[in-house]
Amino acid sequence: TEPLLKVEGLKKYFPIHSGVFGRVHNYVKAVDDVSFYVNEGETLGIVGESGCGKSTTGRLLMRLLEPTEGNVYFNGQELTAISKEEMRKMRRDIQMVFQDPYASLNPRHTVEKILMEPLNVHNIGNPKDRKAKVYELLETVGLSSYHAKRYPHQFSGGQRQRIGIARALMTNPKLIIADEPVSALDVSIQAQVLNLMQELQQKLKLTYIFIAHDLGVVRHISDRVGVMYLGNMAEMASSEKLYEKPLHPYTQALLSAVPVPDPDFVREQIVVEGDIPSPANPPSGCRFHTRCPFKMDICEKVIPKFAEVEEGHYAACHLYEASRPQ
Ligand code: SF4
Ligand code: MG
């Protein structure tokens, strides 16, 4: 069967203006030729340090940002080819959950009004149905109907994220793009929100793209995980393969920083030196070559192909024949 979402050659270049005439003198290549797919009902984790392009990728999929190049197919439709008006309608089926629920909830609106808004926007149901749906979803996310008349500031961070999740669910979407939904929460609350998201996924048959900055957070929730570095996808595989046998040196480095639950299993330490280079002037060839402990001559010159190195396990690294030019 066809994946629910398919992304091909996605690019987003932001122009950098300078001088009195504001001429474009360079581009930040925030997302540069990224391809992947998401199957219906699964969770794809996308992980990377800040500035790697993971949030931009999420926004491009919803066309909250217009892609510079590339194609996004959702449920058989090409999202990059439809009009803004058609895209607005498509957003019933694709919803986002944001990192900071406080910033994304209007402080002057009651929870009821906040949750009602997506139904108003998409003209779904009559006022009575809408109200019923608000109460139903408050229960679904573990709050109660008496919370409906309260304002965002009257809730804890974890409760606010539950409201953010409820709002995303109001239109019965198929796909939820969650951009660091637990990063702003206390560690003790993170697990509760992750558990809730997993329960909702089963109950409502949701598909998730779960964006995070560290591999630890997405491990248990993700069926597959993609690792981004400086606008590129470095590696993508099932969670099992990615955590047990990472192929890309960058993933290996990220994982050697994550505490390993099994004390008998000693992971080789890989230390990455230096800072992330600027996405306005990314290194030539493999963008990771300035920090990679395995760098070879070819790495500075030739961009490694994001290729299937082992079955279902993709990487972009010259250490693997599939990535090297034929
Ligand atoms: Fe390191 Fe070269 Fe692989 Fe890039 S292509 S990750 S520099 S070995
Ligand atoms: Mg971000």
C-alpha cells in the first residue's frame, strides 16, 4: 500500500538580504533535498540539533511555509500543487501540536473557545455539535468539562499541552505533526504526555510525525526514526535498527551521548568536535565532514547519496557503498 505521506526532494532556502537595496546575497539552506515517507498509523520520529531543519520540514509539510522545491504527497494528493484555499481545507486532515502550548493558545480565550476555533474555521457541525465535541475531547485528553470555561493561564504546562493536543484533534485529522511537544515540560510530565499521545494514536488511528532534539525522547514512541543534520537527512531506519546499529557517524555520536539502559552493553564513545556550521555556508560534500571522526578525502568533495544501505535502513555516508557515486 501507498504511504500516507511521501516527501520527495524537499528544499527550503531562505534568502538573506543585505545592504540598502536589500539585495539577496545568499541563502540559508534550511532544508536541502530531503525525502522520506510515513505509513498510515505509524510514528516517524525526526531528530536533530537546533537549526538542522526539522521544524522547517514540519511547517513545509503543512505549507505554513512554501517549499522552494520538492513534492509532498498526502493521501494520494500532491500538496505542493494545490491552491492555498484547497490547502486550507486539507489542514482538517493534518494538524500540528507545538512545543510551547502557552504561546500557541490565545490567553484571552477560554478553553472552549480555543477548542471550538478549528471547527469554526472548517465549518464543521452546528453550535451544539461543536460544544459536545469540545467536552468529548477534554475527556479524551484527560481533562474534564469544567475546564472548558477556564483560561490557559489557569493550567499547568502539562495540562496546557493536553489542551493543545485536544485542539489538534478537533477536526479528526489523520496526521499529527508534533514539533517538540514535550520539550518545554518537566521530565516527570513528559512521560504522561507521551503516554497520552500513544493511547490516542491507537484509539483514533492517528499517524504521527514526532519532532524532537534528542534521540532519547522519541525512542519508545517511534516506529521509525530519521536523523537530520544541517538541512539533510543523515539516516533513517526502524527504531530497533537505528538505536542498535546506527550507520551514520553523526547518529553514532548522538547515541553515544544517550545513557544506555543495559549496563552490559558498552557503546563505543564517538566524540564530535566543533560547533554546527552555519546553514548559510554549509560545508562542501558531506555537511558533517568538518566534525566527522571518519572523514575521508571523498567526503569534502562529493555529497553522499541518501541511499538504502541495508533493507529499510537509509544513510547518507561514504562509508557505505550505496551512498558513493557509481
Ligand atoms: Fe563522515 Fe564522510 Fe560519512 Fe560524512 S560521508 S559522515 S564525513 S565518513
Ligand atoms: Mg525547532
